[in-house]
Amino acid sequence: MVDHGNGIALIFARTETKMFFKYVWNAADAALFIEGRLAFRHVTGTAASNNSGAPSVLVAYGKDNVEALRVCGINGKLILL
């Protein structure tokens, strides 16, 4: 996504890592830090017994994707980079 500058990535919010610095802090246009941990569901609709195990962030590349995160309605904090 960094190379073509268009898209939204869902990744773990490991903000101190080399990868995060290279591809998010120094390359993305915005990051939406999601409130709480993501929860998963089985195909039957029942909740899985565990959550994702780590905080998550949606990372936007490109103006249209920043706007998509701004209006998406997901609880969290949008940071413009």
C-alpha cells in the first residue's frame, strides 16, 4: 500500500516496532486506533471465546481512504499523519 498510496490496512497496533515506523508513522496518511480489542464470531454468529489478543489499528493511504476512516463510525481515535 505504501508503494501505490491507496488502501486501508488492518494491523496490530505495535507502534514501537521498526515496521510500524517504516510503513505507518513515516508513510501513511492516517491511523484509526480502534477502541478495545477486536472480537471474532463463528459462522453461526456465536462469539468466539477469545478476542484478537492485541490492540488493532486501521491505517489509511490516500485522501479518499482517510475520509472513509473519518466517517466509518468505528469507535476509536483517528490520527492524521
